[in-house]
Amino acid sequence: LTFGVELEFCLATLPEGARDPEPFDSRQVYGISDANAVNNFTKDQLIHPANLYDLKQRLKNDIVQRHLAETLISAGFSAITDADVRRQTVEAAQGAAEVPQHRSWHVTIDPSIHNIPGVTAYEWYKMEVVGSVLDYSLQALRRVRKLCKLIHRKYRTLTNGWCGLHVHVGQGPNSLPDYAIRNLAALIWTFEDRLDLLHPLQRVNGEACTSLYNTAPLAGQLDFETDKPLTIREQLETILACRTGDQVVHLLNDECDECPNYGHAYNLWNLKSHFHRSDKRAIEFRQHEETLDSERVVNWIELCVGLVKFARQVHPNRMGAFLRSTVDNEEYTIDNLLLSIGLPRKAKYSGNAVGKLA
């Protein structure tokens, strides 16, 4: 299996000469942004006033992204910024070979982050570091740990309810087989309420990680005879009756190909067959709150990969029997699930504190 991770956070900067509101924090805050460079670049340009603000913001973001990218590069990571992507796009249009972006960590901005609650003296930047596609291995997990520690120890950062830790799991350019997509969807549908217990309340049916029980097309289906909502067991049977992965995706995510909603806690949209031989053919787990705690990040990756691995390894008949035996069993806990899918260490963690996959 392969995986990718997206880290969303807010990064604090100060212009040279500004008073440091937290002088005992040794992490870097000066020299990350450069307002003088932005002003010097724009003052002699023929720019319409209506476009000046947006240009300055892009230049400021480019400078901060470059600083973070250089930090990653100096530590042995391959990293690109939005400016690199723009350059690659121009080169591709001119016929030059484009550097594969999926081989680098992409440092970018995340405009979806709002209401930054930090110290107002800072100038905050809404950052996102999008990981390259990695083969799942202990070495890859060590790389993720190293990157998280590097950012946390180098910069002053914070996260809020708008920041998420997103993990993508797939099979590289090869799609998961239809039976595995069906197994995975049925597994998640059966246990979504118990998986919710691993997360704080603000990440349960949050705006950027909506619950399948509340928003999936399947949740709105009615019994043909009684005109009442289907029970969870009946919804499970509907998933298990699907013949293709595309049918499963349309049941759990949006039915509209033109305007898919990528904000589900479990986003299966990129598993659709029209993403043939694309590295994007993966399920995205969006529910975990953002953190740069390397152990929490890796624990969540291991759990996400564990769910997909279990779905891929178990025969469909055995999966159906397993889920039918547990779907109505209120005594079957999240710990039982994690033990069943071969993640005993995660069961230990989940038992330590509800609402935090430690």
C-alpha cells in the first residue's frame, strides 16, 4: 500500500525590529517573511491598484513557503512551493519536461483555515505541507516523524478547529480492487460511530469532515414499502450488494460527478474508476484534528492503513459475516475493532483517552 499525509497549521512570523511577544520561545520567528522585498518588487511595477493587494499576498506567501521548503531541503527532504509549481506549469506548456510533483513535499497555503486564535502581534500564515506518495514502510513512517519534529522545533505554530490531519491510502497508480472498496466502505459504515470516539467533538461531523451518517446519499435512502429511513443493518446490506467500486463511492459520497464534495470525514471519491492509473486513487481520511506531534501523526497513519489493509485482505464473504455479527452489537467497542483488524497497540492507545488517538 501507499500513503500520503497533509499537515495544516498556522505559522507565526515577525518583521525585523518588531518586539517579540514571546521572547523565551527559541523557535524562529524573524527572517521568515520579508515585507521590504515585497514592497521593493511592487513599487516599480505597472500594476492596477485593484490587483496590488493580491500580488503582494502572493509574494509574501511565496517568501514564507520558500523559507519552509528550504528548511525541509536542508534536512534531506525534496520540497517544492507554489512558485515551483507555477514554473513547472510554464515549462510544461513550452514543451519542457515537468518535474513530477508527487515526488516532493509541496509547501503551500491553505485558504480554508479561518479564525486564527494566536497572539495578535504575529503575522500568521495559513500553511499546508502536502506529502509525496510514499510506499508504506517503517522507513517512510520515520521520515514523517522527522518532518513533523523538524517543523515543530523550528517554527512557532498553532492549529485550530479549521486545521486537519489528512491521510490518503491507496495502491499507488493501481486502484484498490472493487471488493476491497466495498469491504472498506462497509467497514467504515458499520463502525463510523465508534471510530468517532477517537476524535474530539469538534471533529465529529465538522464542517470540513462531515459524517457519512449525516451526509452520504445512502443515509437519505428510504425503505420502498414503509417510506422510512433504512436501518444501519439495511444500509450495510445495500453496500455489500454493490458490484463495483463506483457504485459504492456513489452511495457514500456524492452522486454528482460534476460537483463532488471532498469534505466527508471519509472521502472515497478518488477511488472512482475514471482516475485510472493516477496516484490520486486513494481514500482520504479527513477526521483527525491537526497536530505536529509526530507520534500522533504516525499512529493515525497506521490506523488508516490498517483499515485499508484489512479491507483488502479479508474475503468479501468473511467481511460480510463479520460486519453482520457486529453491526447491532453495542458491546463491540472501538478497542474490539482495532484488535480484530490487527492493531492491538492502537487499541491500547484508544483505551487511554477517548477523543485523542495518542
